[in-house]
Amino acid sequence: MSQSHDDNKTSKGLSRRKFLKGFGLTSIGVAAAGGGILGGVIPDGTTNGTLVGPGTTSITLNVNGKNYTINVEPRTTLVEALRDHLHLTGTKTGCDRGACGACTVIVGGQTLASCLTLAIDVAGLPIQTIEGLESNGQLHPVQQAFINADALQCGFCTPGLIMSCKNLLDHKNNPTMDDIKTATSGNLCRCGTYPKVFEAVLNAKKA
Ligand code: FES
Ligand code: FES
């Protein structure tokens, strides 16, 4: 027997139409192709089941240890929030569809493709971007190792690669070459700097 849309309720009493309309409160994650980067939902309870949108909503992002309160549409991706709202342009947009890794950031200890992550889904969680790595004027050891190994050419992929390598070393202080290749497999470098990147990580782990 067919049901009308209004009768077609979810277990929480929302009609299918309202559920789909409020879909902006969460995102569907798609893992970056073959990579160590995850794209997707990190439930933080910020929206607490409340439907938001289609207009702007106020959220607070914790980026590199500072809180920023901004008004965004629910469809705003994390990379858009970082670049267009916070003017943190170190995180790059390459493909804007989870394929290149240029937009990699670290959220709650895991790498995410920020082009696949809605800003509202990571409100309140610790977000680290390339701008947050240096400390008191000192580059992070991974950044310095990239320079020492000459591990960049045009540099467009470099912030994303550094975030993937930094996150690897945060979790494993003595990674193997296989670990390094797996961690960076979601980061595409058109200039082909991979051998130098691997060398940089092997040097950074000593530091
Ligand atoms: S994976 Fe996000 S811009 Fe390419
Ligand atoms: S250094 Fe140019 S794309 Fe990687």
C-alpha cells in the first residue's frame, strides 16, 4: 500500500520531506580516493538534532587553538569557511571533490578532506591547519624537513602533504616507508615530488 509523503514519518516523527530539507545539518562523507585522508561526518552534537538552514547559522570553529564565531550557510564546506571566512588561505582547494588532498587539515587527530566536510559538522572540534604548525617563529620539524629535502616545486600540494605527514608522525614516531606511502596516498602531487617527500618524513622522524 502506498503512503503519502506526510504520512511517511521517520521514527523521530519527521516527515521524509522535512528530513531531506534539513539535510544541511549533516554531511555524507566520501573517503578520498585511495588515500589516508578521511572525508566525512564527525558527530559533535553541536546541532543536537536541530534543523538548520537554508539561511545562515552561527557556529564556532576552534582553529589552531583559537575560537572563531562565524555565520555560514549549512552547505558551507570547511575549506570555504577557513579560506573565505577566516582568511586562512594556506589550505588549498584543488579538485573540490575529495580526490587531490590539497585541502587536508587535521580535525580531532585525524586528517580530513576539508572540501568534503561541512563546517557545521566540525564546530567545536579542534581543527589544525598549516598555519598552526609553526610555534614562536619556529617551523614545525616536518615543515623544516620539507625545506631541507627540497620536497616541493610549485607548492600547491605542499600544505596538504605536510598535514598528512605531520599527522602520521603524531601517531607513529617511527613510521616505515609503507606507513609514509599510505599516509600520503590521498595527496596528489602533479610535480612528482614524492621521493623528496618520503625523504623529508624519514628525516623529520629523527627530529
Ligand atoms: S581533496 Fe579537497 S580540494 Fe581536492
Ligand atoms: S609540488 Fe607542485 S603539485 Fe606538488
